[in-house]
Amino acid sequence: MRRLLAFVGGVLSGSAIGTALALLFAPSSERSIPARLRARYRRALQAGEIAAGQRRAELEAQLAALTGRKAER
């Protein structure tokens, strides 16, 4: 059973890596795929930064309410 799971895991990871490499290195006249991936990555980073800022503000407000201090922001 363990060997079967290792084999299936290897097949799945190999498929994922192969797909990613094919998308990155596929011939394209305008090189749109890598550009789209970079743009998507930047948008994900920005969304993460915004969400982190909002969550930080929420947690600081909760801390201020619990400790009786005024929030610094």
C-alpha cells in the first residue's frame, strides 16, 4: 500500500511540475503566459498585504478593547 501511495504521489507531483514548466516555456509570439502569471502573482501579493493590514487593525482594536488602552492607529 505504501509503495502504491508513493507511486501515485510521484505521478501527481510530476504532472504538476510538467504542467507548470509547459505553461512557462510554451512558445508564444507575445509571451503572454509568463506575463499573465507575473501579473497574477503581483495581484495576489497586493491582496495579501491589504488583508494583512486589515486583520492587523482588527487585532489592534481588539487588544485595545481588552487592555483598556486607546488604539494607536
